[in-house]
Amino acid sequence: MTNKRTNWYKNAVVYQIYPRSFCDGNNDGLGDIPGIISKLDYLEQLGVNCVWLSPIYDSPQKDNGYDIANYRDIYPPFGTLDDFKLMLSGMHERGIKLIMDLVVNHTSDQHPWFQAAIKDKNSPYRDYYIIRKGKKNGKKPPNNWTGFFGERAWSRIGDTEDWYLRLFTKEQPDLNWENPKVREEIIDILRYWLDMGVDGFRCDVITLISKKQDFKDRFPSLVLVGKDAYVNGPRLHEYLHLLYEKAFKDYDCMTVGESVLCSLEDTIKLVKPEREELDMIFNFSHTDVDNFFGVKYLHRKFSLNRLRKRLSKYQFGLANGKGWNSLFIENHDQRRSVGRFGTDDGDLRKVSAKMIGTTYFLLSGTPFIYQGQEIGMTNASFDKVEDYQDVELHNMVAMTKKSWFYRLLIGKHLFSVSRDNARTPMQWNDSKYAGFSKVKPWLKVNDNKKYINVEEAKRDSDSIFHYYQKLIELRKKYPVTIDGEYKLIHQNNKNVYSYVRENKNSKLIVISNFKNKTVKNPAANDVKDFALILSNYESNEEKTLQPYETRVYYMENKL
Ligand code: TEU
């Protein structure tokens, strides 16, 4: 079959929905598909043309759906397959495509494959997972690897000598991609959803699927012991190319992979078009700007220089056809962007949100907006640990209780970096449960729903919501936002991030003040003869930039 792909992803603006927290259609406290259907007009109004839906598959929800027990059905509290099809056609009618979250590094421990695997040593499903004999007659794990939520990476199967690998919770056993049957199953699952009409996938921790097969101890370290064996493993590219050959290439779909600790060289291998693997990946080097070694608990003071360097590395590195960038500042694992990256979530929240929004949105790549980002939602900041639901946070709290070393090292920042910060219910209005639900939601609503909510944002002509509409419009109106080359100007300026996008017909200049005070505008002379097409302030001085001021200038080349 010939290649069906048209690369529409380059023109996409993607909106991420975290279904538990988006909208509760049946008032049971949990978001669901009917809730999403009721908000499709809202998405259309915002102007996005693609949705990434976090997992809606049947699941025991030990990690909010990233633990799948049935890849072909919907988690009943979220709705039915019919609801899903209705949602999909509702999106398509509005010109919105849908990409699904694909979680295939691991399944749920309740998946029938895993249940069969642990019940019977001779089951063909045993080899669907990574099962090894433990050390010391099976009493100790097979090696010293540790996983992503702070624990060791193995769990014992009952009181047998055998252990299974799980890089996340013990309820998320890793699949054994070495087994060709596993690969066939995954390809079938991909085709099942693509045949139903979905438009692509966001591939969860896809860079972990291949593991070095020696399973030996690795040098101890603070986090992710064994990462050299399971991050970007030896057969990763072979597997991804297989998925492309056997599924992706037969559909006009898009793929974005989630990476872990991915260098520029690794990134190019994953996204270079001729290699036929993925269209783009989420790289976290810029969101790791405020921590050390990619460990979010190790807080590091924000520096604009570092942010600019990290973003620019991938902007330059993937230019000239080497690949395509994904652009994002929030998702369901990250804390909110207001109050982060040097910005303010207090009095200057609105200008802050618009400034950081403009800065990332007009870079080269496909922008993603995480639900609530478009109204400037802020972190959860609950007082009590019981108010947090996330398994990662509770695991880390347990670790700090066990070890004074961990307490000292990470204790202080546990809540401020919790994943629940971005998972609080979407704030639709100022009612008791923010219009998300009529009953108490699964996670507490942020008190600031009184003034941060969609209804208010629609009323206010100067709102962040209306500003995002304009940003999306810019991408539609000016091709340079999509195909323009990225260039830095004033790259050593400590306060201001300014860059140029340029194609053969036109030029766009973005200037953003990352400081909460008025600063000198280093790019004042660069924009002579340009038209100011967007700003977060009503009036602008030529020579100075107000706190968190951002400006977008445009000029068409004279013929
Ligand atoms: O996240 C993978 C991942 O790298 C995160 O676990 C990250 O280390 C952590 O969130 C930092 O706080 C993906 C999903 O996005 C996440 O929600 C899942 O829990 C995880 O995979 C397992 O499927």
C-alpha cells in the first residue's frame, strides 16, 4: 500500500484533554466522554483543530488510566464505545481531529494477558512480560534497577522465585517487546482505532519499550538506576519503524512520542522523516529548566538564558528537514505554567500567561495547549496530603517517611511539583464545583474558580482565552508561523527573549519580557517598518517593555 500521510500535523494546534478533570456529564464526580461532547463547541470556539485525549480505555485507574486492562473498550465511568464514536464524529464535524493516548510500554496488572501470565508458568502469555528469577533463591529482585515513581523496578509474583519488571507502579507490568506476538498485538490495536477513524497517537513513554537484555545490576544513582538499559534501548528504532510500516503509513495520521531523557541526537533518530518512525516527540529539556538532572524535586532557580538555550537547541537542531518540534509548556504531569518560568500567578497572572503563551506558541513546531492553560489556571496548592490523589506523590511521601536522606533532599518540594497541580477540575464557571460537576469531584476544585473560569474569560474581552484565540488565528493567517526559519536576536539578554521567524515572503518577530518590571527593549531597532500584530498590553512604548510584556511584529518582504 502507498503512504497515505499528508503531514497535516504541521498545521495542527492540539488541545490536550485529561478526561477525569475536563467535564462531568453524568454528575458522578468524574469527567467523562458525554462531558467532552458537551464542550465540543467550546473547543471549536477556541479554534483548535486537534485533540489529544489522555487514556479513556478500560482500566483499574491505579495511574489514572495509564494502566490499561482492555485496549479495545472504554472505562465504563467514562462512557461507552458508542459515546466514543459520537464524540469522534462530533469532533470531525467541527474540523477537529483526535489523537489517542497509546500506553504500550506496560499494561495494567488486571489485563487478561498479565493475569494469564502469572497464573500459569507455561502460559504463552508469560513471555508477554519481562519475568526473571530473583536473586537469593528468588527472595531479592533480579537486579538493582529502580523505576519512575521512586521504587525498585521489580515486583515479586506471589511467593514464587519470579519477579516482573515494572518501571512505574506495581500495577503496571512492562510488556516484553522482544516477543513478536506482543508487537503483533500492538499493531492490531493501532489498526483497530485507526480503522474506527482516529487520527493518530500520543505514544506514552515510547522510548522505554526496548530493554537491554542482560538485566545486570547497574551503577547505583539517586534516580532511575538502570536507565542506560531501558531508556532508548537497542531495538527502539526497529520497533518504531515496524509500527510505522504496519500501521501508521497506511493512514493519514500523526504520531507524537513521549520521550524520557532524550538528547538532540536521540531526538533526530526518532523524528527524521526518512527514518519513518514518529512525526515528533515531547522533549522535556525546557520543562527541566528549573531542576537539576531532570529530577523535578531538585529545585533550581529559573534562568531565562537556560530556557532560551534549551528551546533553541531543538529549534536549530531539527531545522532544515531534520525533524519537527512539539511545542508545550504544560501537560497532566507538569505543574501549571503561570507561576513557573519566571512568571507570576498573582497580580500579573494575565499578562504572564499571555507572555509565556506567545513565547512558546510561535516557535517552529506544533503547539499543544493543556486544558485550563487557555484560561490561566493555577496550581492546586492543597494544604493536606490526603487531598492529593496522585500515586506518584503518595509513593514519594512514603519514601520521605522511610529515609531521612530523601526527606532532606526532596521533602520540601513534594507538593509544589505534584502532578495533581495540573489535574484539578476544569473551571467552567464560579459555582460550587466550578461547573465541572454538580457533585463533589474526585479531586478538589481550586478556590480561585471564583475569578478564573471559562464563563468569566468569555465575558472579558481582554482575557487569556481571547488572547489564545488570537494566537491560534495567527498560525492560520501567517504561513511564516509554520514554515519560517527560527533565528535568535539579542541572545544574551537576561530579561528579554526575542526571536525571528522568517520565510522568503515575510518575517515575524516575537519579543517577550520575562521580568516583573519594566526593562529596556533590546529589539526596538529591529522592528522599524514592522506592524505590531499582537501584544498583551494596550499601549506600548518603543524603547521599553512593561512587566511580562510580549509583542509580535510582522512584515512582508518588499518585492
Ligand atoms: O509519563 C512518563 C513520565 O516520564 C512521568 O512518569 C514523569 O516521570 C513524571 O510524571 C514526572 O513527574 C507518562 C504519563 O504521562 C504519566 O501520566 C504516566 O504516569 C506514566 O507515563 C506511566 O504511564
